[in-house]
Amino acid sequence: MQQLDEVVLSAQRLKSDIQPLSATIVSDSLNLHIKQEIGGLLQQIPSLFVSSQQNFTQDTRIAIRGYGARATFGIRGIKVLLDGIPITTPDGQTQLDHIPLSQIGTIEVLRGLSSGLYGNASGGVISLQSAPIISETNIAVTLGDFQSQSLMAQWSKAQEKNRFRAIVAHQKQHGYREWSGFENTLVSLSYEFDLKNSSTLKIDYSFFNSPYAYDAGGLTLAQVNENREQARQANLNYNAGERVQQHQLSARLETKNWQSYAFYTRRQLDARLPYVDGGQIDLGRNYFGLGTQTSGSKNKWLWQYGIESAAQYDARIRFKNNMGAKGEETLHQNERFYSLGAYGVTEFSYLDWRLRAALRADMHRITLTDFLDTNTGKKDLAAVSPSIAIHREFSKFLSSYVRWGTGFETPSLNELSANPSGKTGFNNALEPQKSSETELGILFRKKKFDASLTLFYTKAKNVILPFELETFPGQNFYENIGQTTRKGMELEGNWQFATSGNLAFSYSRGHYQTETKKELPNVPKHQFATTLQQHIGKSTLALHTRYVGGRFADNENKVPVPHFWTADVTIKRKWRKSALVIGVNNIADTHYFDNIRINAFGGRFYEPAATRQAFLRVVVSF
């Protein structure tokens, strides 16, 4: 269910009751009980495309209006926040594996370019908000097809001035395809206490450990038709997969006028890729940052300004992968990414009009120390990102806005270190991506029905996309492909047709073309989704349908990827302090692709999605 009325978007920075930007609120306690990862909660949002939900080596990939489509693992080009603290690294990479779904209360998604608010890699914003801490104890056990198992325990205690929550979750799965299993454990601790003068200090710690996640790899279409469940033979030969461990500690201090945060994350990745030279990776990543902001209002003005800084230290070592065994060192370098940004946003109201403007300046320094060769160096990048919006209230039911914004996206350290020359050091030919966007929105809201229509037009320069080389089969490199033009329309709505029933729907259509009139790969032109929920006594029936239109797997648009429909159904029944959830994902047993490997060499574009999957979950509260 999407709730768009009477909600103030915290992701837009200002505490304003208008929305001069394309935005969606997701708040659905039922879905939070039945999805394995956050991407499954976002499929209702127009122009947002989720893929790689079943490859736990590459992690969930999310694209918004084409931004993020190039990611070969995790999320690129989109800013992700948890309770206002960046989860995205300073260089623009995001993994969501360390966030427990049971902690999330609401999700806000800004679909437009937002570098004027959040700086680098803000082609869209996903803001996760934790549910309030209340006194409760829950245990949830889930069993499903493909040997899926999940156990989650949560204990929380809320007192007058202190609140504490602990979550422990463990899950494992054999996987639909051969060599696609995974196992992980997650611990999340949250503590809040009230200080004097109405101040609050919040401290969060999380620990994530995945001893293994296997990568089945991409197949050719002939291999898919022969056996959808098989793994690529090279991935089996080289034991392709990863081992991950992460610690994250953060603190937030909220006073009457100021909000400040600080965080530190340590992530250790050991990966095996399906090729020899550099096919084993030892990556130690430390990133940390702090920021502060203040808000105010006077007469017809609202404002907020703040400053944020962050640093990322990557110690990257590559070895030869000798059929799964670690060989000699092929790359050894320390990579650093420093970021400093300051921003301001203000809003002025006059009668039924609102004018909002934002401006942000960012400075980035990227350095490399090469221990195997002489390719040590550094580069400095800077960006100024303005945005402006005009909002008009025609009545208490109808409003409209026009917005112009900008985006700035540096190459990530991983992308820079993938050097197609075969040498150590950065690929210095890779340039930052810059964008500008204009959008027009119309919003209609009544008590039981709301809808919005958005038209957008975006131009991006130096667009970055992955490719593969015959001399390094299976390894991803990156290049600037020039300019792209993105334009489209987005429609979404929510209809409470009865006190016990609700229907949410969304549709988006877009054209994402390069300067040679080719479509951006792995970005569908059409998407449609509906979610129907019906309460029947103590039971809830939910039906989610999704349509993803055709797209291409390569830059030249010679490899089309067919469209598909899927449908998921769940039934939830409550008994006092217990609940039973029975569901079937992909109930129609549709054959489609969970992931497309863009520009893969040898036609290995396809990662087949799972067929029909049934599951059962039992939740017991004490």
C-alpha cells in the first residue's frame, strides 16, 4: 500500500507539507513480513526497476529512470539513507544486506535527480526509516521452496526516557539454480535515550556475516533453453562466490534546532570471480563520515542548511584464481575517496504558490597508492548542484509543480580500478557523469483516493556503462558512452474502495536513448504494477501483479530481452499474539530473467529467475 496523503517527506530535507518533486511513500506492515530483501518492497514504484533479487553475490540492483542500471553488483548512482545516515559509500556504492526488514517502518523514494540535496550519486534517493521502538518480543520462522529457511527474533523495550531494540536474523537457501545458495546472519542493536532540553541521542550497531554466497553466473540463451537451473561451467570451475563480514556503528543527536550524525563502517569482502588473472579479490573497506544540519522558519519562509563530510579507504588486492585456489598477486593498491559538501534549501510561500530552491557544493579527492607498479596518483573533482521548483495549490484536492534539478556522479573506486589496459592503477579515461532534469507533476488527493502524474525530461553527459573484453572474459570494465536523453511519464495511485479493501497501482513509460538513438541496456520502456489487499475478519489477502516491458542486453540493441508478467499472492491470519502467513511467489510459474549482465562477452547475458515458490511463515509475539 502506498500512502501519499497527509505525510511529510523527510527525504526532501525541508519540513514542508508540499511535494515539489516526484516522490512515493511505502508503508505496509504485511509486505515487511513476507519479502526477503528491500527491493521486493519497491516494485510498485513507477520508473523504479529491481533486478538481481535472487543472486546474493551481486545483491539487489535498483535503477530509477535508468540511473543505477549499469551496476554489476549492488546499487550505483542512487543515494540510500537509513534514518538520515548515508548507507551509500562516498564514491556511490550501496549494499543493503545488513539492514533487517523487520526494523523498517516506512520507505521514501525520490525519483528525480537530487544532487542539490544529497550530492554525489543521487540519481534518486531511497530513505529508509526505522519503525518506532515499542515494547514487544517477536519470533518469526519461515520455510519455503528451494530449501529456504529464515529465523528472526526481536526484543524491544520502551521506557519513559530509554528505548532499546535487538534483532537477530539468520537465513539460508539452496537456491533455484545450481551454485546459487547463500547463508547469512545479522545482528542489529538500537538504543535511544532522551537528554535534557528535549534532546535525543540514538545509537545503532549492526553486524552482518555471510560465510558464503555462490554465483551461478550468466548463461547464453541456448543454455537457458537447455536447462534454466544450471550454472555457468566456468563459475563452477573457479568456485565463483564471496564471503562478507561487516560492522557498522552510527550515532544521531537531535536537539531543538540541530540534527547531527556520525558513522563508521568496516566491510571485508573475499570474492572469487570466474577467470584467472585477478580472479580472487581481497577487499578491506573502511568508510566513515559526519554531518550536521539546522532548520528554521519565519513568516513565509522555511529553510535548512548543513555540511557533510565522508571518507572511504579501500585496500584492494587481486590474485590469480587457479581453479578456486589463490595464486600470485596481480594487483595491490590502496584507494582513497574524500568528500566534503555543503548545502542549503529554502522555500517561500505566497498565497497558493510555493517557490523552493536548493544549492549544494561538493569537493572530492581520489587518491591511489600502487604497491606493484608506479601508477600512484590523485585527482580532484568538484561539482555545484542547483535545483529549483514552483508549486501551485489549485484546491485542497489538486496541486501541481514544475521542477528543474541536476545530478553529478563520479566513477566508483571499483569502476576506476577496473583498468582495460590490463595494468595496475586507475582507468583515467573514465569521467564523471553529469545530468540535468525537468519534471512536471500533478497531484490529486481525496480521503479515499489519491493519484499523481509526472512527466520528466533528462539529459546526461558522459554516461558510464559496463562492458567485457575477449582478452579478460567475465571481468567487467567501464566506459563513457556519451550523452543520453531520458523522457517519460509516471502514473501512480491508491484507492481505498472499502473500509477493508485497498488497491494501489502504478504505470511508467520511458525512452532512455543514447546520442546514437539506441536505448540504454537493461532499462524497460514500460512497467505496470498493482497491489490489492482485502481484509476478511482476522485474515488479509494480498495479490501483487507486475509487468516489465521489453529491454535490451547490449549497447547496440541487438539482443532484446522479452517482457514478462508475474504475480504473487499471500494470505495472513492472526490469532491473538500469533500470525500465520502462507504465500506463493510467481504463482503463474512465469519464465523470466532475474538479472541481465549488460554487454557480457559470448552472449552470457541471462540469469534465469526462479519458478513458482511457496513459503510459510509463523510469527509468535510474547
